Amino acid sequence: MSSKKALTPNNQSNTQINSETLTELINFHSKKEIASFHMPGHKQRHVESNLGISLLSTDVLQKDFTELPGFDELANPKGVLAKLEAKASRIWDCDQSFLSVNGSSAGIMAALMESVHRGKKVLLPRNCHRSAINGLILTGLEPIWYEPNWHSDWGFWGAVEAGKIKEALSQNPQDIGSVLVVSPTYAGELSDIASIAELCHQHGIALIIDAAHGSHLLPGSKMLPSAVSQNADVIIHSLHKTLAALTQTAVIHINNNSIVDSNCLRAALNILHTSSPSYVLLNSIEEALSMLEDENGLKNINKIMDLKDLLIDKISCFANVFDGNVDPAHILVNFNNISASNIYTQLCEQGIFAETIQGKGLLFLLGIGSTKKDIEVLTKALEKINEEASINKGDFEKSFTNTRKDAPTRSKQDINPREAFFMPSEIVPKEKAIGRIASDCIAPCPPGTALTIPGQKITEEVIRHDSIKDLRVIIGFSNPGEK
């Protein structure tokens, strides 16, 4: 019998190093490996194509590994990925943190999956992201809808008051397993999470916070308090919206004293994750978190506040800025003499791209990579647009007319979203969909807020939206029970 020891996960001294970080491990393998007979197929090198160029740099390709010895497993991390999750929980000062390479969407859906054992209903806001609707389809949870504040002067949903949650809970006292709140909202507005958390915990209900836009609200910074510091049970952060990680990365925090079952949440997240997670994405998470732990980490975060103040100071004389309890990374503006869509178009022509048109305003999103030069370029362009505005007042009023002052109406939930999604359905032109019951969630992104929800009737207001063409509706149903 050969005396050579088998290569097993517990016996790999000749193939790996005892690394503290994923970056060390990637660098080690990049230098050591001389021939690859494992995934991925590009073998860490460029492959010539008809394009004559590669969209991926050599640096990126050399980070793109599979689960080689020592690389840990995202579904059950015990090595470098476990250390990375511990780093995240340290930074945000919470009990546990789970990594996501399927964005905040996976975190929101996983949190809803975890809540099923506590109740068959969930309290959801009208401005929830489409991933929450997908969570309803996966779980069969019954949604109870509540309305956050509606900003009629701007035309979008804002923060939610604790009194609104209290009212909804009193009207539906039984079988609610969780409450979902979006804070910060897409426009950056923050709710009083501490008061809402206290209310939920009095009822034994878990509070889930879609804080995808709030990863920069860090302990020790000058930022407003985050949901993590306000006793929410589960907080989901995107790491690419304002921090330095690559798109599609996120982290799910379980707070100290949370009533959420962490093992159940991890299991749910594993169902939603790929079994081949990208180490390029995971490495970008590590680099982004290391940047926060660096001695300049909080300084770079606080810089966002300074840049917002600079922008507002430059444009406030000719633009309206949405104010309130808004975090510094979000600046929503409109002009009195030109529509937001016109400003957006003119900026694009100059190579300046805003985040999106939000209601009657134009949303500018700052991040850890923003610079004073960016603000100078933007303010100069906005000043010129304002001076040379060729759009008359009528066009401005028309653009505002397209955004209603009243909150958009929504049909009652005639059929459970999961049931509606899996019912026999057909695709019809949007003009023939009015009064029919939707099978799909349609939520153009940005911002990803639902226009149609499975199990609700399609209204005339929905089909007027520019993004709507055809709609999937339940066959044979216009009213519940009608066949």
C-alpha cells in the first residue's frame, strides 16, 4: 500500500496556506498553479474571440476560482469566508452577518422564508422592492399592505411612522410573523426604526429592514443611526450601492437579541444562492470591508456628508432639494423651470449620469468613491442647464401632471400571490388586461417598486405606465371565484 497520504479537505498542507483572508488565498493560488484542470473554463487566462478584445482584465480572471482547497464554502463557511462574515458583524456591531452574492434580493427573500414558522401573514409597505413580492410567491405568505407617508409635492412613497404599523397590527392581530420596512427608502428617507422595533417585539413579531441603500450608515460615523443600532431583527445591506464592493454583493445582519432563527435564515439563503459563488464578488466584499476597517474608513464615509453639503450649497439658489430625515448619500432635486426628465437627458448628453428620475425629482446618489471633482462637474452642468433652460413652464407643468399628487391606488389582494403566480395564465395586450387579475409582479428597476402584484386586479392606472406592454393574467378570471 502506498504511503502517500490522500488529498482531503483535512489534509492539504502541500496545496494551501493557512490564510486569514480570501485575498491571500487567491494570490497564493494564482502564483502556485501552473495548469488548471478544474472550473472555470477560462483557466484564469484570456481566450481569443471574434471581438478581438476581452471584457475581463487579467486581474479579474486570475481571481475567478472554484472551491479549491482552502477556499471555504459559502453555504457552510468555516474558514476565510467565516472570518469575512465575522468582520462584517464587527463593523456593523451585530450578532451575525451572512454574505450574499445574489444581492439584497436574496436576503429579503430569505428573511421572509425564515418568518413562515412564526405566522402565515406578513406586513408589507406599498414601496417594497419586487424581491419581497418574490418572497411571497416562494413562501405563500399572505400580505397585509400598509401605506408609508406619501409625498404629494414630489410624488413618491417615503418613511413610515410607528403609528401606521401599530394601526395595521391592531387590525390584523393574529398570525403575523414579520413586518418589513424599507429604510432608507430609494430617495434616502429614514424611518424611526427603534420605535417600530419596540412595537413589533411587544407582539413577538420580527422586524425585517430592507436597508439596501443604507450600508454606509456605520457605527462611529457622522451618519444618521442605522437600523442595526435600532434593534431591528434582520437588516439587509447592499454593498455596491454606496460602498466599494461589486454589483450583486450584499450582507444580511442578524442583530443582537434577534428573535430570528439564524440557522433557518442561513438555510433559506442557501436555497437562493448559486452552488458556485463567484470568488471575484466575494473578494470584492472583503476589499470593501477592509477599506471600512482601515484607519481612513470612517473618514471616507463622512466625506459623503461633506460632498452632499457642498452640492446643496451650490445649487440651492436655483433648485429645490428634498429635505427631511434623509441620509447624506441621496440628493433628490427638481427645478422650477425645467422637468426632471429634461435635466436627466441633458446631463446624459454631457456624460453625467444621475441614478434615476424619482417622482418629480432627479436622484443623485453619492458613494464612497465620490469626489469633490464630481460635485464640481455636476454643479457646473446644472448651473448651465438652469441658465439656458429652453423648456417653458407648460412643459414643466405637464411633467408634474404625469406624477399624481394622490398616492396611487391599488386593488385589494383578491388571491394569494403564490396561488395567483402558479394558476393557468395567458399573455394579453395591456389594453385587454384592465380588470383581469395579474399573475406576475411587474416592477421596473430602478426603483423596483411593484406596478402589478400577483393576485391583484390590473387597473387603468397601471397600463398607462410607459414600461408596460403585455401582461400575464390568470385565465378565466376577472373577479375572484369567476371561472
